[in-house]
Amino acid sequence: MTEHGRGTPLPDYLNRWVATQRWFASKGNVPRLHSIARWSLPAAEPGVDIRTYLVIDATPGEDSLYQLPLTERTDPLPNGERALVARVDGPDGEARFLYDAPYDPAYATAILRIILGQGSSLGSEDSGGSARGELLLDPMDAPLYTVAASRVLTGEQSNTSIIFDTRGADGTPARPVICKVFRALHHGENPDISVQAALARAGSRFVPEPIGYVEGEWDDPDRKDGRARGHLAFAQEFLPGVEDAWRSALASASAEEDFSREAHDLGVATAAVHADLATVMPTREATPDVIEAELAGIRDRYRIAVAEIPALAGYRAAIETIFSRAQTAPWPPLQRIHGDYHLGQVLNVPGGRGWVLVDFEGEPLRPLEERNRPDVPLRDVAGMLRSFSYAAGTIELAHPERPARTALAWADSCREAFLAGYAERSGLDLSAQGALLSAFELDKALYEAVYETRNRPSWLPIPLAAINRLVGVVPAPGRA
């Protein structure tokens, strides 16, 4: 979208409020938001108005589109101070209270009803956009949920997730639901929905059961048909009281306990998910042009890393050797993958279910078109190998009094067990994929080094240690 002046400017208080939110991309700046579409949601509670705006940041150089759901109340929302956006004057001159809608139970109830097919399509001819719910469950099996309570999951950055305690048609407690409200919007399918839905259709037990989503449509003069379409929200099974693998691994590494059995089972689960994705979603061959494009991207990221960390220039020859070996190695077919795979994206569900993979949205900073392309499954494998090493490095930073070899041995045990489980389920000879796997792991470590330089310089030794190990040389003096 390039026509930044189109749409209706939002009030300054909304611009200032958005600038304080974790999901706002241009940290430290106050946006110039223009509404390009809007619609209302039906509110069951009197005195509540629920509306959603799609807003574009008209600041020069920006091109971001956001979903801004708000509720306006005649009376304050009980315990809603943290969600208060502003106090505004209503048309009658009386004060109104404006809230960030996901924190408001009225909005939570309305959005779940839309997803479950208990509401109508949203929008009108003059609103610039519309939205509709789509049920992913069989309508005959769709539960008639009512919302008993809702709360927002803390700690997220790019999205906002609402957790629902629900009741069935008979009033008894039903399974909890989590609904992810996407703040930053893009044209096209969100892989968090399309990939999980495909895995559910394949009968995978390694993902939460998807329930449904909200899809929106809005004016976009940059597109041939003048309209853009994208996902706005996604509801799925919620697994309460379940610890993610990052926390489990950290506890194990800190206590110097063996984690290899869990790592092996995670390798099996990862390979099973890859196998299902290769069956139910498109694949493509790794032609020479595809390989050249993939390696060009990795080399570009190395150049970016050198610009941020000049000392990495001394690795140039060794790193180029790794990339060259990968280019001539046998490549598997490309397929859909997780795309942002690490220990924090996996849950260990008790009761025999085991590992469950979540958050298939891919790396949030990559364009949506790229995240929807088939990729090399070894990229996920490399991401998890780096995550085991990161857990060990985190413990090493927290306990400098311990011998470094203790954490390293823990990570090596996990990495070997994970690869064994992956090979067992996939049937792949990973030793034949060593050159390719090293290139992807190095690519990930370079990305981590840039991230830590920008955000947590004291953590930079963790990815630098991985780069040292992968290249196997002491860096030589040099410049990019």
C-alpha cells in the first residue's frame, strides 16, 4: 500500500496510544494512523459499542497495516484500567470509556461467536471492508460454546491472544479455547492457520485442534482487483497448565539432568509433522535456480551480520567454504515447514499426548509471501539444534562458576538424541545432509548474533560460540 494519505485520520490520542504497544512495529515513533476499513461487532451487553478499524500508518517511509479493535463503554470496565485507551466525549456530551478490545469480555464473546458461526458477516458497502467467521470443525461436531470468562495471555509482542473458559450447551465446563488476534495484517493466508488446518486434516496429533478463524477483506488500490484479503483472528484448542520445551530444557540443564529422551521424542514429532506437511501441502524440487536463490539469501544475511559485527569478517573464507559445500550437496524437495522452530514453540502435554507444536506463523519479520513458500525441512532441524545450544548457553551465562564443558555436554546429548529421533521417523540419512545442515545452522547463528548485538549484547557469546564451532577456525583479521 502506497497511498498513505487515503482513509480517515485517527485522533491523536489513538496514535499516541498505539505508539506504546508492544505489537507496534516502529518502536519509539508516534504513527500517523488512517482508517481504511471498519466494522462493528454485535454486543450482547447494553452500553457497549464494539468496532474494529483497519489502519495504515501514513508516516513517510512506513507501510504497515494494523488491526485496531476497540470497545466504547458508557460505564468503566471493571478492573479495566490497564486496557483503558482514553476517555472521550460521546455524541450526547457524556464521557465514554475507550478500551483495547481484547481485554474486554464483550469483545471476546463477540469474536468467538463470529468464529463459531453464531453471528453474521461484518461490514457494509461504505465501511471499506468486511469480515466473516469460518468454522474449521465439522458443523455437526461444533460445540455451542458460551464464554464463562476470558483473559489476555501476557508476554506476546506481535499478536494478542485471548484465553476463554467456556461452557457447553448444558452449562457444564467445556474445553478452553485460545484465540489469537493478529495485530499486524497482510494480504494472503496466515501460515499459522493454513498449516495447522492442513495438519489437523491429516490427523496429526502433534498440533492443537483448530476451531476456526476470522477473515477480512479491505480496499487496496495496489492490487489488481482493488481488494486485499487476510486473516484477522484464529481460535484453537488451548492446553492449560502446560510447560513449553524451553522452560523444561532450562530446568533440566540447570539441574544437570539428562534431557535426551525428551529430545529424541521431539525429533520423532518434528519428523512426523514434516511428513504430514509434505503429504497435504505443496512441494517443489530443489532445482539449481532454487538452490542458488537460497544460498544467495544466506550470503546476504552474512554480509548484514558482518556490517553489525565486523569481527565476523575474519571468518569469510571458512564460512564461504561451508556455503559452497551446501550448494553442491544433495538437497531434499522443498515443502512447508514450521519456519520459526525452537524450544519455545513446543509444548509437552501430559497424559500420553507428548509434544505438540504451536505457532506456525513463521519468522514475523519475513514477508508473508516468503513465509508461505515451500522451504527446506532441515531449516527447522537446524533451528531446534540451535535452541538446545541456546538453552545450554543460557545456563552457562547464569552459572559462570560451572565448567563450560558441563553445559556443552548437555547440549550435545540433546542434539544427538533429537537427530536420532528425526532420522528414525523420517528414514533420512542425516550424515549425508551434514553440509546442508551446517549451512542452515550457521545461518541461524549469524541471525542470532545480529539480534543479540542489537538487543542483548551480553548474550552475544552464545551465538559466537556456535559460529566458532561450525567454522572450526580462529577468525583471521579482515574486513567486509
